[in-house]
Amino acid sequence: MAEIRLDNIRKTFGKIVATRDVSLTVHDTEFMVLLGPSGCGKTTLLRGIAGLEQIDSGRVFIGDKDVTDLPSRKRRIAMVFQSYAVFPHLTVYENIAFGLRMQRLPDSEVKKRVHSSAELLQITDLLDRFPAKVSGGQRQRVAVARAIAVQAEVLLMDEPLSNLDALLRLEMRAELKRLLKDVKSTVVYVTHDQVEALSLGDRIAVMKDGEILQCDTPLQVYDNPASEFIGGFIGNPPMNFLEVQLSDNAVMAGGASFTPPPAVRAALGNGARVALGIRAENIVAESVRTDGALSGAVLVVEPLGSHNLLTVQVGGERVKVNAHADSRFEPGQRIWLKFAPEKIRWMNRDTGRAIS
Ligand code: ATP
């Protein structure tokens, strides 16, 4: 059992509060992603779990053990950090074997694990080389292979794929996901890449300014962002937010009206500032007027292969819309947009938070 429990973790660097009393439970065998913009405290939190950073206050539990005062080496974790130090005097093979030899595993098991990890990271042909003779991206893969070979109950990873080119990154992501499910490690994985977070995480903890703003499944975080910040940070393009006015219990935007759910009306009353959030793929663009559609003007058409991404001017705001790959919209054209009502998220403009 390797549940990780963080209880009010606070870490400051002088006046900077890197993590603000963060609490989080990562379930046994769960893949938890810490996601957020640069400087939000992801690495500090991970280093706190690893025991590489002494926290100011709070407790860290791994399994049912309070490890807060234990040194890193006694926490029984494997880790890959951004500064993926590999041992320069050991071959790639011996680097990957290092943790296994520490565990005094028999040679046959060491060999098996080194080869399967190397295969997964596509570095089998480098096993006899020394780290100085491989590229930065390959060295990073050695560090990942070394960490996963141990099959530790807890695996902590900080941007482990950051130095790989886009295609390799995509491949490694899927392989890593498969392997870590097989091994049944509890994983905490830091990234600022939202696609990586969505694809890998069982849950994603979205961080900003040293706090966790939302911790939920990828689908929930994507579909039901708790705030405008999260809706804008996750998803490409970001979620659209259109400021609308509540009047007569209906909301007018770009010439169309939407009926807000009772919770929105109850929470805000008439006249309050509300934003309506909708994702590009939940808008249908039409070249002819239909009932309840918003009128807008096409500004930009970006053909992306699988679909065309439109930037549309609606009143004073710009809206991103996914149109069919075969659609033939032109810049300057007047079009009509229809929002899928069940996909609309209502936000309080003043707090930036979702109204549930
Ligand atoms: P990135 O994605 O850029 O690595 P991050 O989300 O991992 O960012 P942290 O590295 O945890 O963020 O940093 C959180 C805050 O703490 C930042 O403001 C950073 O400047 C500060 N910080 C981190 N480490 C130190 C340090 N050793 N000394 C002083 N300030 C630090």
C-alpha cells in the first residue's frame, strides 16, 4: 500500500511562498499529475515528497508512515528530476542497473529489468556507452529507465520527457502510461504540458501561486474547470469566455439568448457579471442563420488537418471555433454560431470561479 498523503505542506524561500499549506492525497497506484505554469510550486511540492526539500510546516505520509523527518533515501521512492543526474563513470547499462544492484537482486533479474526498461525507452543500443557519449535527450531517457527499473512503490517524476523531440515524447508518453499501470506504482508527475497531463493522469492537480486550485480527473478538469484560469490553461485552444449580461433571467450574447440554470440565477441575481465558458469543439459554425445562433465575423481560418480552427469576432470578443475539415469559411465572412447548451460553463466574472 503506497498512498501518499500531504497535510498542509508549506515551503517558503525568504518572502516567496512556494507552497501554501497544500493538502493532497494520492491513492495507492494512482497516477497524479501536478500541472501549472512556471513558478507555481510544482517542483517544490515534489521535492517535499521526495525529502529533497525541508518543508517549513506540514506532514508527509507515504503508506501509513509519517516520513516528514526521514531523509530521502529512507522514503523508499524512485525519482527522476529535471536535473537528471546520471553517473558519468558508469555505462548506461550500469546506470540503469544501479538501484537494482543496491537491492541485491540476482544478476539474471538485473539483466532482465535493465533490458526491458532500456527497450521501453528505446536506448538498448546505447547500453555499453558512457553518458558523456550520448545526447541530452538520451541521457534523460537513461534517468527515466533507471527510475522505472526499480519498480518502486512510489515514483516521483519532474518533467521527465522535457528534453525529447515531439514525436519521441508522444511515443514515450504512451509507453510510460502502459508500463506504470503494469508495475502498479503510485506516481506523482510534474509537468507544465497540459496535453501530457490530460493523457497521463488518473487525476490532475492544477496549481497556481503555491496552491492547488482543482484536483480532478482529466475529463472533469477539461469539461468542468473550477475557474476561468483553469479553463484557459487546459485545452488547446483555451476555453472561450464571453462576458454576458443577466437580464430577465436570460443572458444575451452576440444577439442570442441562453437560459442560465437556476444555480446561476440564484447565485448572482439580475445584473451581475457573468461569463459563459464554452470550448471550441462545442460550437457549431453555420454559414446561414439559425434560431438561437450568435452572429459573428470570421477573422482567421487555420486548417489543422483534422479540423479548421476559426477565430471569430463576436461583438467585442474573439471566439475560437472548431469547424469541419471540409468547411469552406473565409476571413470576412459572416457566420452563425450555435453553442451546445449542456456544454456551457457559467463563471462569476468578478471571482473568476465557476458557479455550480
Ligand atoms: P517550473 O515549471 O518553472 O519548474 P515550478 O512550478 O516547479 O516551476 P518551483 O520550482 O516549485 O515552481 O518554484 C516555486 C517558487 O519558489 C518560484 O517562485 C521559485 O522562484 C521559488 N523557488 C524555488 N526554488 C527556490 C530556491 N531554491 N530559492 C529561492 N526560491 C526558489
